Amino acid sequence: MEISVFAGDVGYGGTKYAYRASSGTIVTGMFPSLAPLAAPRKLSAYDEGMLRARNVAIVTIDKIEYEVGPDVSLTATHGRTGRVLTDDYALTNNYAALLFGAIHLAGVAHIERLVLGLPVHTMEKYANTLKQRFAGVQDYGCGRVTIGTPKIIPQPLGSLILASRARGEGFNPIDEHLVIDVGYYTTDWIYAKGFAVDNTRSGGIPGGASQIFQHIASLISRDKGDAVEDIELIDKALRERTTFLFFNEDIDLMPYLKRAEPVIADVVQTIQNNVGKMPSVRSVILSGGGAALYAPVLRRAFPRLKIEMMESPCTANARGYLTVGEAGLARERRLA
């Protein structure tokens, strides 16, 4: 399939993507940002119809096979799930495997404009490297794709663009907004007047949803007397509002989430120190996979401001990237 714009939000926690189908509708997808090494054999290949094949792709980067996709295992021996939590994550083979996995699962072979996002505090370091790495013909083992010059933008900008489109004429270009994107490993924010970003009041730090899961895991370990390693399952239980199964005990995570609020408060305090009281801000726009976890603490921190949760916050940035890519291509065609 050939498309104009493919938007990829390869986060630390989840890989999200968006593109516009030939019918005009926006297609989105999401799967965990886990890229374990592929197993050397598949038992489902030897059964007679009893075992269901998992929805995963085998992506080859630098002659190493990685398994990615919606059905990738959330658990592994000693926690080795293929998750990467480092500042240079966008330069790793795991990141490339997840991006090409998303492109493969979407069935795309030609992309005129690839749009990717980076945490605010890593934009200057890695944007040019990503542009060079992912342009041109790419062969990732299970397919080949041709990509035009990629566009790299700060992650929270995707949510700001999407919010402006949702408001239509109600979006005033002189209004000020704070956009907070709570990711898996980082929390990023941009302070903007219309679409003009105030760099001095924008930023990002390590400290997203994963630190909450890790803190909850440590609390359960202390209460139950045994180590909790599968924080991916804590993430899943909180998102799906179910209990966390630990040695045949169904644990209600809500009391543990309450006990983890001081961890969230530390990150929120950092944002407050950077942006100040913000009496002229129209709204605080909250997005990202950890948005719901941070919302109660943010409302207490900014009691006099309007806190707006994005619809489907997990895919908000990807949908915003798509809008940026399509607007950019349309502008370039008009100028041509």
C-alpha cells in the first residue's frame, strides 16, 4: 500500500501509529513497545489447528531478529521483555524494530512523508540522526518500504495540533496553553501561545508512568514478601481497571496507586517550577498513556485552571503527527 503520510509515535511504553486510508478515514494502531529477540522456533507451526498464531512480526535489524506486535509477550524470565528505557532510545535497534513493525502491520510499502516525535529534551540531540536513518529504501527482513524525508517534531506538539483541530474556530491563536504529555519513561510539556512555543517554559524529564509501576511493584514486594518483576502486567491491570494476579492472589491496585501519588507529585512540582502560576493560560491539555494516572495530582496542583484530557490520549500524538504531516505536504504542493 502507498500512502502520503505515516505518523509513528514510538514511545517507551507503546508504539502508536496513524495514517489516512483511501476512504478518507484515519486508521490507528497500537502495540506494546517491547522488542524481545525472536524465538528460534514456533510451536504453532507444528500443531494441527489447535494453537492460534500470535499477531506479531519478525523484524530484522543488523541481522538480529526481533519480535514485535500486539501479541508480544508481556512477561519474560528475569524481566527481559525487550523494553529499553534510556535517553538514546530513538537510536537503538529496538526503536527501529518497533517502527518497522508498525509499518509492516499497517501493510504499507511506500511513504511520502514519515512523521516521528521525540521527547522535548532529546530533540536537539537526535532529530537529524533520525531523519538520516529512516529516509530512503529500507529492508527490515519481512518487507521493504520506501520513505521520503522524515519530519521530526516535539512529542507534545502532536496533542496541541490535534486539540486545535478539535476546537476548529474555537481555537484562538492568541490563547496560551500548557500541553503535558505523560509517556511511559518521560513526561514532556510545552507552553504555547497559539502554535508559538515558549522554549523557556517548555521541557521534559525522565519520569513518566513507568516510575509509578515500579513504585507500586516495590510496595507489593514489600507487602507480600516476594519480588514483583512484571511491571508490564501492572500497567495492563491499571489501564484495563482489573486486579493484578500475584501468586494466585488478585490484588486491587487502587490503594497502591494512591500510595504512589508522591512520586507523581515530584514530577508535577518540576513542571510547576518551570511554568509558574500561569494566570493567563486558557487550559492545560493532558495526553499520553499515563494521562489518567497524573490527572488527579495535576488538578490539585493547578486548582484554578481548566484541565482537559485528550480523547483517546494514548494515540493523541500520533493523530496530531498525521495532521502535521498532511498540512506540510499540502503546503509544499501549493508552493510547487
